[in-house]
Amino acid sequence: MSETTVIIGGGQAGAQTVMSLRREGFEGKIVLIADEPELPYQRPPLSKAYLAGEMAKDRLFIKPAAFYDKLDAELLLGVAVESIDTQKQQLTLKDGSTQSYDQLVFATGGRVRRLTCSGADHPAVHYLRTLGDVEAMQARFSAGTRLAVVGGGYIGLETAAIAAKHGLQVTVLEAQATPLVRVACPEVGQFFQSIHQQAGVSIHCDTLLESIEDEGEGVAALITNTGERILAELVVVGIGLLPNVELAASAGIACDNGITVDEHCRTSVANIYAAGDCTNHPNPIYQRRMRLESVHNAIEQGKTVAANICGKNTPYAQVPWFWSDQYDVKLQTVGINMGYDQTVIRGQPDSRSFAVFYLQAGRLLAVDAINRPAEFVVAKKIITQGLAVSVDRLQDETINAKELVEA
């Protein structure tokens, strides 16, 4: 009798697990269950090309429906899982049906952190995580519209950039001293603040949103701790992501800032795995546990899960990397800068092409490469292989980026 692998979640990790199971030789039944009604799709374009109407909906899909048919993978879309009986190895869906499994994979991703202030339910307020989120705001996303963005992280700044490009009047509210403060040094945050201001975006740092009032005719008034009253027809909130762990936790699976997995993406319960934004995994390069929200992590953990289901005993050991596109600037980040005690800047921020190296006790932890793909590539090699670097060489632009690794 053939085995059945069930995947909960229709994002990047879920789709990758389906693909990789077949590539690894899994011949059993594959069932992917997703509460969204759409085929698995890419999320990064949502805050960029798709929001602006520059990308057709079908281009978002990771693969077309025929691809899953070819793999003989069953997709149950628009259906949520109600509960899991790990003893019987059976799921109960919200429509009352059941689904048995031999292996179960959580690829449940995350959900947006929501505003809690007074007036947070104003109809002008939107979030940006799903296709439905974008489609709900697209009618108002047009030149001349006043847009207030709450949160100066990647999602907030990408939304601001595409909005400014399309003629919206954009204001960004950021609680910290600079944008991107949770992921980058002040110099990088200040650089992005500057390029947004040059594009006509008004950025208010050290600013908290205290309440939202209705101005009538669909207009919201954002009241800040500085006493400002900012009017907007459209409000986009990007204040973080919460991992979807409730279903796993209710089934008795260990969770701690994500679903806890080992180096093989196995959870605390036999025959159950997890991949993507919802996981908290050990990283051997940084010698600590982490939860990552990135396409790269979702893809690679999906591959790891599939390999281990197929008996390959494959550990997950990747250097994290991320990217963000804003205006003519591509930010590529490799590594995690947590705990850095020194930064080295290579190039001039004013040139819109530079790199920031983050070190701890002389060891390279991470790099933010702004329009510097060569530095991104070499940094990935340095961190992956644990190679030595010299601060003097990092700063010296007469040395080709490919030659930054010490002989």
C-alpha cells in the first residue's frame, strides 16, 4: 500500500515540497491543502509589480494547475484544517471531511501583525500579505491618492516605492529612529530614508500611530504621538508577521516563535515536518536557532523536508539571504547581522552603490549589498565557508570584490 504525504499550506514552501518529493523519487500520494482558493503563488511581487497592476495574476502562480496534475498531486484549495489527530495520523477539515497521512508537512507560513489602536478597523486600512489583500486595495491605488504606510520595514518601503512611482502622495510612519532598524545598521536605514525622500515620500521616524479617526467619504485621519493628523484615502500596514503555529500547537507539537524543528526539519512528533516562515530551526553556521521569513528559506526547507521523507538524511544548513527592490536600488542581504560589533562600509552611499559588512570579533556575519551584486556573491562564500577577512581589504575598492577573500 502506497504512503500518503499531506502538506498544509499553499505558499512557496508547500509548493516546493510537492515538487521536491517527486524529484526525490516519492511515488506515493501527495495532497496539498490550502485555505486560500488560489494555486500556490509568489508573495514578493504583491508589494511591487502586482500591486501596481504591472503583472498579470497568472504570472504570480509558482506553477500552473497542469503542473500539479502532471505530478499527480492533489490540491485541496480554499479548505482549512480544523484539527489533527497525531495518534490516528488523520486531519479533520473545516468542511467535516477527513484526510489520513503517513507523513505530514506544516508549510503554514505566517499572518500579518494587526493594528490594535482605536479606529484600526477603518475601511481605508489594508494589510499586504495575500492576493486578496492586494485586490481589495487596488481600486484606490492610483495617482493622486493619499497613501499612509504604517511601518518602515521591507514591505512598507517597497509599497511606498511603487506608490511614489505611480503618483500617489505617500507618507510613511516609522516608530524607530530610521527605517529598517530591525534588520540593518543606521547608515543603511538613513540611505533608504534619503532615497524615498528624494522620490517625494514623506517619512516620519520616531513616530507612533495612536489612533485612526474617520474623516468621512472614505478618508482616514491618522493621529500620531507627535500630535500630527495625517489624512489618507488608503492606509497600508506593514508591522511584522506572526507565524501560524496554532494548529501545530493544538496537536501537541512543540512551538517557540515558530514550529520547532531539528536540523532535518522534523518536528517533535514522529512523521511530522515543517518548512518555511512558520519554522524555528537550528542554524549550524550561526550556532543558534532562528525563524526566517524569506523565499530562499522556504524553498530550501521544502527541499530538505522532501529529501528526508524519502530517507536521504539531509540536514538543513544554509546561509540566509534576502532581497528588496525599491526604485532603481536592489538591496541584497546575505547572513544575519545579530550581535555585530563592527561595520565596514565599502563604497559611497551617495553613489547608490555600496556594501555594508557586519562583523563580530573580526568574523563576517552578514552583508547588505546595495546595487553591489559582486560583494553579495563573495560575502555568501566567505560566510558559508567561514573564511577570514581583513577590514582593510574590505574597505579598499582598488581590490576587486572577487579577491576580498584572503589568500
